[in-house]
Amino acid sequence: MNVLFIEDDRMNRRVVRDMLDVAGVTMVEAESAEDGLGIIDEQDFDILLVDLRMPGMDGITAIGHIRARGDAKGRTPIIVVTADTAVDLRERCLAAGADDVIFKPVAMDILFDAMGRVLASREDGMIG
């Protein structure tokens, strides 16, 4: 499995990388939404993990760009990984095209549960 994590904080990327390494999942890192969009152009991913609050382009805008693609990459499952606790956050993320939302600090069981849900939904034909 190949995952892209778009996250500006190096420590957050490292924590998630360590969790994914345990399961043998390959993780590519992007320090900004702009970098992430460029990486998506070059590589295929099974899941995208996207932070919301980053310098430059925010995660909601990045999700919009991904979903606006006219190809299979635009249908890649997206899990928002955020510390934001706004009341309507989940609804805003789902409306933007995210498939799930998890909160920082990321717990391994919650991350893997979310990944399993979005992949199972893809296999059931519910996503994309």
C-alpha cells in the first residue's frame, strides 16, 4: 500500500510514518499542499492523508483540487488528519470531498480503522 501524507509539521509526519511502517505501508511525504499536488501528478497512491492547516494552500483547497481532477487520481480516498476542533469541521471536510476525518494526536488504531473504512468503501463501490 502506498500513502501520501500532506502535512507541514515534520514531527507529525514522523509519527504517522512510524505507525505505517509497523504495517509495512509505504508513506511519501509532502511538506505543503502545493508539493502534495505535484507528487500526486507523478505517483499513484491508495490513500491520501491531508492536514487542514498549512502555510499557503490549506487542506480544504487541496482536496478541492484533487477532486476536480478528471482522472482516477481525483477519486483516491482522502482522510483529513487535523487538530482543528471546529463544530462543523467534519461536515466541511466531507462536503469538500474527504472520505473521513481523524484528529491529532493520531492514534494507530484510529488511523488504521479509518484507512480500512475508506478502502472497504472503495471496494464496495461507494467511493469514486
